[in-house]
Amino acid sequence: MIMIRNIKREIEVKESEDGSPTLFVPELDEHYHSTKGALTESMHVFINAGLLCNDAHQLRILEIGFGTGLNAFLTAKYAYGKDVFYHGLEKYPLEMSVINQLISCDLYNDIEKEQFRELHQSAWGESYLWRPHFNMLKQEVDLLTVTLLGDYDLVFFDAFAPDKQPEMWSLDVFSKLFSALKPGGVLTTYCAKGEVRRTMMACGFAVERLPGPPGKRQMMRATKPM
Ligand SMILES: C[S@@+](CC[C@H](N)C(=O)[O-])C[C@H]1O[C@@H](n2cnc3c(N)ncnc32)[C@H](O)[C@@H]1O
């Protein structure tokens, strides 16, 4: 049993098929990432279909749920000198013991392990410069009740799957995210379910289905029209 900040929940570190680690939550019967490749999925959905498709020099990124910090870590690695403000929302912050287990694999070198530690040891609710050109704000909040100030260029929507946490994929949530994006702003997610696509479209998003990462035929990219 591992402590996740305020709650006790069983959580296991697992190796995904590309050799990168992920977490498994038996209570939900759900992984934090694709078992076909955690790193591969994050690169495909959030970095290649999100970050690298935006050529603005300054980016404001919102992540729904921050979790292991993998998407923030990859964003810093592939931002190539852009000025990034990265806002990660998380209802259940992970304890450092989980993070230490997660990064103990050979995949990360010592510098990268230290970057992960810094990311997780930093205070919640305070904006700070994590890396050059990369401002980080982790917020311990519930997406369902938080008020978002807006003006984001990108939303990385990385909630647990709709069948595990349907309330995260509702009209209210996507309306909130639609309002929080700039015109032309983009939300990417690994999910390609028809019902979710229709919900996004009902909020005003223009939705594309793109080829998915290994193990998933498709993913979605939703754009707020100009
Ligand atoms: C699929 S995991 C992805 C985590 C993360 N993006 C990563 O790469 O490790 C979903 C995350 O959403 C968080 N979460 C669940 N319900 C939430 C809520 N109501 N508000 C904010 N975050 C939530 C979970 O605790 C978990 O960290």
C-alpha cells in the first residue's frame, strides 16, 4: 500500500512494452499510461501531436492530471528554447517514494532522475522556474471544481479513461477547457471515443481523429476555432 498524499491507495510500478515505467492502480484496474509504451504514448499524443505542432515562441500549457510528471518532463526536453509556462493540475499528488521507484529504471540518466525529483519536490501552488525558459506551476486541485483563468495555447488532457472516470469527460469539463483556451488553442488526448468526440464538438471544438500510439488505432486533437 502506498500513500498518495491524502489517501491510501494501492499502486504498483510496472514496466510498459517500450521499457518505460508506468503506474497501475488496482482499485481502478487502470494504468497511468498505455501498457504498450508509456513514453511512446506521451511522445505521440502530447509532444508530437501537441507541442511540436505549435510554432509560437511562447506557450502556456495546461495538463489534466499531472501524475508522474512525464508530460512536463518531455515538454521541457522538446521545447527547444520556447518560453513555456506549464500548469499541471492534480487531485492526488504522488508521494516521493512512488516517484523514486518509478525513476529507478535504466531509462533515465542521473541528470534526468534529478530533474524528476526537483519537479516533484517543488511546492504545490507556487510558480517557479524549473528549467531555463520553463516556468512550472503544479496545483493540487480537482478539475471538476477549479476555476481556470485561461489563455492556454495547449491542453494535455490525460485523465483516466472515460469508463473509469466518466465525470472527467463531461460537457461541463470540456466547456471549461474550451473557455480556458485561446482562439486557435489545441487540446490533445489519447482517447478517440465517439461519445467524447461528440461532447467536445458540442462545446464548440473542431475535432480531428489522428493515428494513435501503439495499441490505439486513433487519438483526438480538438481545436478552438479562431
Ligand atoms: C491517466 S493518469 C495520467 C497522469 C500523468 N499525465 C502522467 O503522465 O503520469 C490521470 C491523472 O489524473 C489525476 N486525476 C484524477 N482525477 C482528477 C481530478 N478530478 N482533478 C485533477 N486530476 C485528477 C490522477 O490522479 C492521475 O494522476
